[in-house]
Amino acid sequence: MKRFIAILFTLMTIVCSNAFSTENDGPVYIVPLKGPIDQPQFYIIRRAFREAESNKAKAVIIEMDTPGGGLRETEEMLSWMRSFSGDVYSFVTKHAQSAGAILCLGSDKIYMAPGSRIGSATPVLGTVSGGVQEIPSAMKEKIMSDTRSLVRGLAQENGYPEKLAVAMVDPEYEYKNLDEIISPKGELLNLTAHEAANLKDAEGNPVFVTSIVSSAEEILEDNSIAYSEVKRFQVSAAESFAKWITMLSPLFLLIGIAGVYIEIKTPGFGIPGITGGIFLCIFFFGHYVAGLAGKEELVIIGLGIILLALEIFVIPGFGVTGITGILLIILGGFAMMLPIIPAEGFSGITNLNQEYLKEALWKFSIFLLLFLTTIWLLAKFLPKTGIFSRLVLDETTAKGKTYSEPEEENNNFLNQFGKTLTALRPVGTAILNGKRTDVVSHGPVIEANQQVKVIKVVGNKIIVKLSTEGKDEE
């Protein structure tokens, strides 16, 4: 009986253990960081860590093969790595230089493939042609001091030798492991996989690179990580496209808003509204893929679109509703230009990088200048253009309205007075010589029940302006 109970207890323990293990074994994410850390690579980091945190992943392995990138992007990547509740491992497949080496210091453990190398994290300035140049002496120490403090902090945080981290940044620092000089003063620290793995403390424990492995799966095995699946990320075509959308964001937002403005000023729903809607969708899509657009921005912009739709299809004229809708879209667009940098455990926004804020303000200033100039030009010259005249004529006739009178009869309206039945935006309806007739305003919008005078007749188009002289023709 005791033996039976012991066997039953053992079976129950195994079943419960398996059930518990299955419930808690989450996925593992492998994220490539290949080539220069440009924006598409940057977007994939945002996407990967958001999805990994959402799916309660056990670990994220970053496969490094990069010459580095900008310090600003590096600091945001470190924020995403810190915010993740699981383990983050760096796997240097070929080389991790500059920003790549700094990112390795931000991970829980570092692994290297045979023949790979790591180091040379000193900051440099990029050139317009894509090359690098020496930092001017006036600002060099300021930048070097900031970078040294960054790598020291990462080394302290993750248990790596501080002097090793600084020696990769500043050639004026010597690094010794025990009594052996690894990097003499005057040289930047660079290590092969074999050299890095052989750096050990007095007890023989690795102080920098944990070990040399051939695959990410070996890293999981080395850390005894039980997982449900392995998901590999790749830079998608959408992320590559998003790079250009975010770069040209003022232009996309301008065309979108201008198209909506023209649509409000013309009857029906046609080419300007469709064009504006397409460009706004492209703008929103690019910033969403880039990881810049969150739920809050989408809510603000969605409310703006609803108000604009009410202005176009329901409310006559162009007033508070339309202006509020445009302002909400502009506000949401500006917010999309600022990244949401996660705090510890994805709890909110940490310090907002000043460079991001400057870049967003610069883009927004360009947009605002172009927007105000475009709206002024449209309001001043659009009603006088032949293209605009043909556009409004096509839309009105397509809706089956009037303009059926012969041209000779229309000429009889010249210099006649009448009263508007509807608002002219710029096309509407007026009473001329006792007849209900479609007319086009010359200049600004003319509200309903206003006296107008026919100043020009071009074919089937009767052009009127607001008038205070003469008598109304009912």
C-alpha cells in the first residue's frame, strides 16, 4: 500500500510539474542586428521587444553583426532592453563594433561565435557622405566623458569590468586582466572571441563573454531555458518603407491636410478628399510601423477625422468643427514624431531624448510653415484657376444638378442681382430672374440668403459675388 501511494504521488508530481512547465514556458525571440544601425533596424527592435513583453517571452537574443550606429538610437535600444522583464542575451555572430559593443554591455550575458570580434566603441561624427570624422577638440572631451559614464554604468549594472568597458571607448585607458595587460594605453580595446572568452577572474569565472557558441539554440541550452517556440524577426518591407515616410513626414502630412481642406471648400467628395485621405493613411501607417504611433495618437487623430467628416458631409460652411478636426490631426501628427521610450517594466515614458524633441520640432516647424503657406495660396488663388472651375463644374453636373440652360440664356444673367438659396462653397444655388440656378462664388464663401451679383458668364458657369447694391430678384 505504501509503495502504491509513493508511485501515485510520484506520478502526480510529474503531471503537475509538466503542466506547470507548459503553462509557464513562453516563446524566445531572436532579433537580428545586421549592418549599420539604421532606422529599419531600429524599428524592428521596438517591434520585437513590444511583442516579446506582450507574449511574456522567456528571453530575447540579439544576433550582432554591426559596425555600430548613432548614440541616440543606442540609448533608446538600451531602454527597450532594460524594460524587458525576461533575459536579454547578445550573440556576436561576426563583429560588434562601436554602438554594437555598447549594446552588448547592456545585455545580461554576452556570447560570441568562433572568429567574431568586439570592441572599438569610441564615438565619432558621421559625415553627409556616410563616412566618419574625428570629433573637434572643443567638444571631444564632453562627448567622451558622457560615453565613458554610459559604459561604466552598463558595466556596473550587468557585472562586467568597468575598466574593460572604458578601454573600448577611450584609448587613454589601459586594461589589465589580473596581471596581464590586455589593452595598453594608446590603443582601443578590441577582442576576438577567443581572447574575450579567456578573460576570467581568479576563480576561473568569465568576466566578460560567457562562452563561444555556434548558434542561438546553444545559448538557450547553456542557460537551461525551457521555451514553447523560437521566433526569428526580420526587417520587413514595411519597415524599410517606413524609413522614408518618417523622413518625409512633413510633406505627407501637408498633402493630406491640404487635400482635406480643398475637399471642404468644394462640393461633394472627389479627388482632393481621396488624395488627402491616402496621404494621411500613408503618414499614419509609416509612423505606426516605426513604433512611433500609439493608441493615444490614433484616438486623437480618429476624433479629428470624425469632426472633419461631419464638416464635409453634414455641417454646411467651414467653421469650428472643421478647424478643430484639422488641429486634432496636426496635434496627433506631432505626437507621432516623438517616440515612447519605455520605463522599467513597460510602465510608461522615461526621459524624453532632447535630440528626438529637437528633430520633431524641426519637422513640425517645416510642416507648419508649408501648411500655412499652402492654405493661404489655396484660399487666394484656387477659386480663380481654370482647373478648379472645371472641377466644381464636373462635380455639380455629376450630381444631376442644374446648368441645363443654353449659353445664350445664361448671358442674360450678366449684371443681374439675386439671392443665394444655399451657401456657395464656392458652388451653390441662387435665385436669378425668378429661376433656381447653380452659381459659383468669386472669392470667399457666401452664406445662404445673401444678395449677389452676376459678374461673369463663361459657358454654363455663372460667377457671382456678394453685393449690397441694387435690389434682390426673387
